Amino acid sequence: MIGIVQRVLRAGFMGAEAVFNRAFGDRMNPFYHLGKISFFLFWIIGATGLILYAFFDTSVEGAYQSVETITHSLWGLGGVLRSLHRYASDAMVLTMLLHMLRYFAFDRLRGFRAFSWVTGVGLLWLTYVAGVNGFMLPWDRMAQFVTQASFEWMDWLPGFKGRLIRNFILPEHVSNRLFSLLVFIHIGVSLLLLLVMWIHVQRVPKAAMHPPRPITVALSVTLLVLSLAVPVFSQGPADLHTMPLRLSFDWFLLTVFPLIQSGAMGAVWVLLVGSTAFGVMLPWLTLRRSAHAPRQLTIHPGPARVMARAGETLLDAGLRAELALPYDCRAGGCGVCVCTVLNGKVDLGAYQDAVLTPAMRARGQALMCCAVALEDVEIEVEGVATLARDEASELRHLQARVQRLERISPTVMRVVLALPAGQTLPFTAGQYINIILEDGAKRAFSFANAPADPAQPFPLPTDNLIELHVRLIEGGRFTTHVFEAMKEGDVVDFEGPIGRFTLRDSERPILMIAGATGFAPIKSILEDAFRRGIRRPIELYWGVRSQEDLYLQDLLALWQERHANFRYVPVLSDLAPDDPWPGRRGFVHQALLADHPDLTGYEVYACGSTRMVEAAVPDFIAHGLGEQFCFSDAFLPTAGQGS
């Protein structure tokens, strides 16, 4: 039964997250940041609560009046703070419940995760206690209702015998001392909540507690607009001589109070104690048979060897061992943590189909944040040059200015970025960077220039430059901006270097195949190879639709003239039969196979669209190419938000 509920919830979350990915991008998807959003909301609650407390009178006689004064003072600013405090509290309950429900749906609560799950149950209780207690403090009609109902409910327990509710029968029974105790409880429970929140994340490797800035800004603006549009007001002073009949109710924090008001005291106790006990025991219910034995992970490049605990994802195991693994959403939605499974079996887990396509799965790729080892596993991580445990091996987040824009074909723009003076970005030829857009979305573009020469004793003027080839995609968000709005001097945010599409050291002859702007990383590799004096035979087959799509042809002709080991073959695929083009026609990989029907003994480097790579690689292997000597980098430009 639990498994059925989890599958239904998991399908619901995956569908909702896919919609949010399309709307906001994977980096800004709030479902991937629910825990971090809860932390942020706590700080809003804490900050507004401290300001309100500074002007709050903790006496019975002064509580209501001081809250009224706060609400209507400072040109309404006090009322905005009060409303922010209330709405942030409601939002925190909502995000915590969604966070727990999501972890339950994806079954991330067993084994070593049980600690975080159980402390999470405690956090939910503390949040409700602090919230309910907070409703008692303004001492209005709602505070009267919440206080009397709470103490009447507690009086149902054996031993109290009505002693608690007696304090709230008549006004003279409510003393300043008792009211001060309620204030002390509110502050104490809030501090305990903060402590348990810190404890809660201690078992999570590389736990982040701050959501992306665009989310914090959007959430803050939303809460502020809500506070201005629907401000929170007191509901009249408390009067213990009468019973409140009509109240503006808060269903987020006072969910069970209608049941208490109906007199079902025992039922409420059974419901809350039972659900809490069930929640605490849930990690140990219906245990899976697999997974008590740890699995050894061998991670390349390196290699690094770590032990994965039962049910632990590949990413969590690596991060726990302090390896510099790439990741972002940690929820199968962004594709940053893609890896290739070289040996062994993994459970791929739940992921978005858009970031782990059937073609990727067929190539043995997986997402480390979702995949769990079913046996000892060997993987290769995409996008890192080393797994060394130091900051230098991690992705660098940088800014650069657009130094030059040059249209080198009708649909290709050469974009030259300049890093700040004295700053360089070490990379390996063939790698790429992610351009980061304003909303956090990312667009990948390969280096089209060779890296700085480490043999040079002094930096050259070009060592801080990055060359990109950007092809215009119809409807493409970023590429359209490059062609229509970008200008020299603009600032570009990016991260890198990323990628494993780099030249291997061997003695084998090299065959390169590029489709469209897949020429960019090939150009980077070739420039670096020529500079290093590599003498292996190199042949480049570059496929485009028409002759106008070929660019930098003078450079390629110069390379052929200067380097006897280099040969270049352009191939056009979309020509009319009577077109006078004298060169090769058809699909580029077929042209390569026509010249090299037996690929035994070669290394092949293929870069272009996913469609081109998926068509070429199986044909190459069928013609004798060893799988371990076929290196590819596929990209799939998409319209709208995708480019």
C-alpha cells in the first residue's frame, strides 16, 4: 500500500516539476529548493518577529493595544511587518509539508536518511507549536479561541483535570505572569526550531540552505504584495465573558482546531499522536530487500574509490567523500550531474526525460543525483577534468565582457569574451562553458580557441580571451539576443570549464566529424594539437546544409598548407541536383565511411547535433571502430527557452 501511494505521488511530483521546468527553468524550479526555501522563510519570520517583539507589550492589559499600535503605526509599515510574519509562517508550513511529501514520494527516508526524516517530523511539530503559540499573543478574539481550545484539549489528558482551562475562564484569571510565559515559550520554541533545523541537515552531504537569489527575490516580492493587498488585522479584543463565533481562520497552522472545537478531544489526540508515530516509524516500514550491503564506486577521472551506503545516490556518496562532482538541482531535473556507467548496474531512479533521453540511457548514461548502485559500479563523470578534493577542481563562476562580435556566416556569430585583466580560465581544448542567463537558465557553448600555452613564461594578450561560435536558432532566446541585441561591452555570466570531449594521448590516426557549429570544439582541439606539434594523421569531415554555412575556410586552407598531417573535407547535405558545388554531398558520416570503410585502428571524434551523433556512432562501430576509441559530444538546440 505504501509503495502504491509513493508511486502515485512520485508521478504527480514529476509531472508538476516538468511543468515548472518549462516555465522557470530547472535552476529556478521551486520544487528543487523546498528545504532551502523553508530556511529562507524562517529568517523572514525571525527578522520580522524580532522587530515586532521590540514594540510588543507582554502584559495582559497591554498586549492587544500594543499590537494595534504596531499594526497602524509608521505609515502602515508595522502592519506590513505583521502580515509578512504571518504569511511567511503559513508559507513555511506549506514548503515543509511539500518537502517531506516529496522525500516520501521518492522514498528518500530509509537507511542513513532516517535521521533527517525523523528530525524533519520533529521540525514540523515545532513549527506548528510555535505557530499556534504565536496566535495566542495578540490577545484578540482569535487568540482567545486558540488559547481556550488548546488548554481545553490538553486538559483532556489524565492528570490535568481542568486545571489549565481554569486560567482562561474569567479575565481576572489571566495574569501577566502566565502571559509572559506564553511569550517565553514562543521565543524558546523558535530557537529550538532553529537548532533542530541545523541538526536536520548534518547528514546531508554539501547541504545548501540558501535558495537561488531570483527565488528569494520573487518570494519576498510575493509575500510583500500579499501583505499589502490582504493585510492581517486583529479580530477585536479578547473577552472571556463571551464566546467568539465568527473568526477569520488560518487553515495552514490551525488545521485541527475545528475538530477540537467540536469536542472530539480524544480523536484529535489519536490523530496527532498516531500520525506522528507513523511518520517516525515510516523509514523502517516495508524495508526493501536489496540494500544492506554497501557498494564500491570507482569514479573517473581519477580514479577515486568511495563506498556508497544502502540506497545512497552516486552523487551523495561522492559528495560525502568530498569529491568535486558537478551538480545543481539534485532532483533529476537539470542534467548537470550526468555520468556514464562503465561497469556494473544502477537503478536510474526518477528523473525528467528531457535531461536523460532514451539515447543517453542507451549509451549507458545516468544522473548521479538519482542513480543508486545495485552492485559495485564504475562510472565516468561528465564535465570535470579531475576529482581532486580542492576548490580548484570545481566549476568556476566568472564574468566576462563581450570584446568582439563578428558574423562569420549568415547564421553564425563569433563572440569573443574578455576576462578581467590578470584573470585567466585554464581549460582543456574541447571543453565548454555554460552561459548563465538572468533567470539562472544555462546555455552551453564550446571553446572555439585553444587554451593558453603553459610553456609560455609570460601570459599572452589572448590568454584571457574566450572564443565562442553561436548559431542562430529560430525562436532561440539567447541566440536571438546575441544576433539582435548583444553589443560590445556587455557583461556575460558563465561557469566552466566543463566536458570530457578532449583529445586522448595515443598513436592512433585521428578522424574528426563536425556538424554545423560542432566545428567550434574541433577548432579548439586542432589549434592546440598543431601548437603542441602532434604528428598523428588528422582528417576533418565537416558537414553543413549549404556552402554559405561553411565559415573560416581560409583558416582551414592555411592549416592544410602548413600541416602535412592534416586533411579537410567539407560535405554539404542540402543541395539541389544542379548545384555547381564541386565537393562531397550527402551525410557527413557517410562521406567519412566512404573514404574509410574499415575504422579498425582509428580514433574518432564526433561533435554535432544529437541526431547526427546518434546516426554516426553505430555506423562507425559497425565498421570496426572500437567503442573505447569513439568520443562524441552531442548537443540538441531547442526553440523558445532552449537556446
